[in-house]
Amino acid sequence: IMKRTRPAVVFLENVDHLLTHDHGETFRTIIDTLVNALRYHIIGVDKDEKGDLSYNPNSFIRNSRDFGVPQNRPRTYIIALILNVFRLFNFR
């Protein structure tokens, strides 16, 4: 869907175990696809000169209890901006 519609900003949410599913391969595949195949910048992901991606997987977890909500609900959040929008606003 993203490849076809090219939204400027994407907000993805899933369970916190997405990070450890298949020993982290599922999460790595999502990040790699967004960055390399679809050309999005993901908040919290850096790319070095060789094209290797670096990130701290735990930085994608947020828990509702940390925001004043009376429940314990850790979730994985990924925020991605299409590169031309990211560069237009010079977020870096």
C-alpha cells in the first residue's frame, strides 16, 4: 500500500514483541524495507556511509503507563517520513 500511495508520513503500531519476533528478523525486515526499498526516513534510525542501518530497538517501545494512562500496555511505534518531505523540512 505504501509503495503505491506514497504517504508523506507513516505511523506504524504493533505489540512490543515485534522487536523480538523471529530473533529480531521481522523488525529488521520492516526497517530495511521502509528505508532501502521504499526510501523513508525512520525516526531513530541512522544510515552510515556504507549503507548500514543502526538503531536501538528499545527506543521504539512506548508504554501507556508512562503517559498517565492507568494501564500497562507496551507497544512498538515506528514513525517514518518520505525522504523528500524529511529533507524539505530539514529535520536533520
